[in-house]
Amino acid sequence: MRIGFAAPKILAFDMEARPLGWYGGDFTHKEVTMISSAWTTDPEGSMETYALNKKSGSGLSMVKMFLKRYNEADIVMGHYIRGFDLPLLNSSCLDLGLPPLSPKRAQDTKGDLVRLHGLSKSMQNLGGLLNLDAPKIGMTAQDWRRANRLTPEGIEFARVRCEGDVIENIELWQILKDRGYLSPPRLWTPGDGGRGQPYHA
């Protein structure tokens, strides 16, 4: 009798945020305004997006709904998530009175990329280099103003962008992984300074 092992559940996600204030100069502290996520096995069919709106408690609902998926995942995946998304989500948890994120294996398509020189590691640049089918959806300054003011049309535009980034990132992840350009997922914990620790099963 052959015993198989279930493939890990990998959740790709992306977030949008708006500035709330300044540390000094142009450095801002931020508030999450949107979270899109999808399972890598069915990106289109499993896409879910939660958005901040002007109703009281919408921020708490948004984060708690996403955390259900986060806790269900074996691995989370995204572009620069150890440097930006996961720490920012942790800040949201603190601000909203929630516990910190639990440790999670994370695959970062920027942080886990092999060493490169002379190439930008932005998702837009890597997507152009690899001729990805999924396009990067740009937003003008006015689009961002509408989104950050939480207008209905602004939220909808940001949703299209955020979901598009998840689809693009899954395609990018698959190509980089297949070509051997990504190191294995690392265990991310809230207290490791964002570097992630090598994972040993």
C-alpha cells in the first residue's frame, strides 16, 4: 500500500494601504485598506478580497476574515511579504486588539530570489522580463486619492489592482520556482526581524 502526503496549501496574498501620519520627512505609518488572497491551486476560483470602508468596525472585520485563511494555510506567498505585508498585518493586529500573527512558512518572490545584479526585483519589472500573461494594473495619483478616501469607485479600482497583483504573483512564483530561482520557503515569526528562519520538517 502506497501512502501519499497531501500537498501543502499555499495562500498567495497582497495588500493595499494608505498613509495615516508621518514619522518624519516622507516616512509614513500606514493603515491596511484591502487584502486579496487566493489559493495557488485555483487562483481565479478561490479569490477573496476584503476592504476597509467607512462603516465602523470594517477594519477589524477585514483583518479577522483574512486571518481565517492565513491560519488555514500551510505556506503564505507574495512579493516582499516578509519585508512589508506580514509586518504591516502584525501592526494592524496590535492596533485592532488582536493577537500577533502565528509563525508561518512564507515564500517571498523578492526576498527568496537568488542573488541578482543589474536587474530590478520589482514585480512589474520581473513580470516584463518573463513575459507574464497577467498584466500589472497601474493607478494614477488621482486613483489612489479616490481609493484612500474610501470612495466606492476608488475601492473598486483598488480591488481590481490588488486581485491582479495576486494573479500576477502566482504566475511569477510558478515560473521562478520551476526554473530554480527561488530558495525554499522560510519560517516567518513575528519576532525574527522579518528575515525568516530556514524551515526543517
